[in-house]
Amino acid sequence: MIMVRCAAKMAQAQHDRTAWFKGGTAHCQVTLAPGARAYRLVLLGAPGVGKGTQAELISERLGPCHLSTGDVFRAAKTLDPSERTPALNAALEHMKRGELVPDATVIGIVRERPSCLRCPGGFLLDGFPRTVEQAEALAAMLKDLSLQLSAVVSYDLPIEQIVARLSGRRTCSQCKAVYHVATKPPKVADVCDNCNGKLIIREDDRPESIRVRMQAYEQSTAPLAAYYRQRGLLVSIPADGSPEDIYRRTVVALAS
Ligand code: AP5
């Protein structure tokens, strides 16, 4: 059995992402357990490869806070349009079409949340960085905070399996839990097991947006694997098999 020390006191670390969602002066109640390790990770991989699924498992079991830029944009969608900045409104339009949000907007969002990078439990960036410009900005932010990445985990899967994962995904309209019609169906069709919310297809999981997202990934994000390999940080993990299989591979790679 593989033993990895947890980074934070789980009861406090789990699900407290107040600072990430609210930004500004909001803060979370996370502490580091004595003698534990704080992981500072980036997850890379094509849209739909399973980054969010792995992020949930890693965050729950190893403690780093799950920081997804996509989640910040999706949370912004629930605000009244008048409460959103023009940059955020424009970002949501890009997202709907499957395009990348402009670097300046995304970098601004992460920069406004320095307490998340300093989180005592560590962090798990999911969906950021996505371009070399974002990677350079992250490096500068971490340098200013005297922090270093532990590793960059890249999940790899053939495109046809990725498309099958994306096209079967269903998301709870209320609590945002993620399901799959074939591999992780809810107990009752189209109803969330956790909160009874209605399950929906994400706007950007429609075929025309999936095509644009895959192109954006190939052009802008795939080159980041070479960027991080050159810096000795890249860990490549095959993303076939069950979420538990992939999690176990990830833990073994992190332990080494
Ligand atoms: P974001 O939210 O980051 O989405 P993404 O990268 O496209 O990734 P997904 O959430 O689609 O997939 P995932 O890899 O997390 O897979 P999941 O675990 O859900 O970004 C969305 C948009 O926001 C972008 O397109 C862009 O517009 C914008 N954006 C965000 N960050 C940005 C940035 N930094 N710069 C610019 N723009 C940015 O799994 C998928 C499905 O497969 C699920 O149904 C799941 O149940 C299933 N599944 C998972 N693992 C397995 C498995 N092992 N076996 C079988 N099924 C599985």
C-alpha cells in the first residue's frame, strides 16, 4: 500500500475554497498538519481528460486546495450581469465558444488571489496555466512569494477516449458535481445524487465548442509539456483506466 502524508488537517482543508471563489480579502480555514507535506501542483491535459476528477481525489486525500480557473468563470455565471466586470462578461463569451479567455484576464484573476498560492495546505492548479505567457506569469508570482512548484502532472489519453468522456459528461446545475452517463451515472437519471439538482450538459461540451477547445489545447497548451519538462518538473501519467487507477499512478509518480 502506498503511504503519502496528507498536507492539511482534512476536516479543515476539504471544500474550503472561499478565497479562490471570492478573491480580495476572503480567506480559508486551512492549516498544515505537523510534519505533513504541502504539495504545490499544476495539472495539465486536454479538455475532458479527467483533470477535475483527479483534482477532487488528490485534494481530498493529499490536501492541496483545488484551484480551477474554469470553476471561477462558471461561478461568475451565476452572478447578475451588472455585478460582473466587462472583462468577466467577455471571458464568459469566450468560454461559451470554447475559446481560451485572454491571458491578461486569467492572469489577473490568479494574481488577485495570492493567499491561495500561499495556502498552508498547498495548491493544485487545474486549468492554469494554459499558455506559455500564463506559465511565465505563474513563475513570477511564485518567485515573488518564494515558493516552488512540487511537480506538473500531465495526463495523456487518445483523442477518441477524451471525446467520449466529454460528450457523456453531465454536471449538476446546483452543486456542480460531475457525472458521466456511462462511467459515473447518477442513481436517478438526470438528478444529482448529492443535492437532487438537475444534471445538465455544459455549454462548452457541445460538439462545435469541443472542436474549438481541442484546437486551442493543441496550439496553446500542449507546448507547456515541453516547457515544464525542460525545467525538470513534468510528470506524465497515462489517463486510461478508472479514476482510482489514475490516482494510484499519480501518487506513485509524486512519491518518486
Ligand atoms: P476548464 O474548466 O479548465 O475545462 P477543461 O480544461 O476544458 O477541462 P474539463 O473541465 O472540460 O475536463 P477535465 O479534464 O477536468 O475532465 P473531467 O474530470 O470533468 O476550462 C473551461 C473553459 O474556461 C476553457 O475552455 C476556457 O474558455 C476557460 N479557461 C479556464 N481556464 C483558462 C485559462 N487558464 N486560460 C484561458 N482560458 C481559460 O472529466 C470529464 C468526464 O470524464 C466526466 O464526465 C468524468 O466523470 C469522466 N471521467 C473522468 N475520469 C474518467 C475515467 N478515468 N474513466 C472514465 N470516465 C472518466
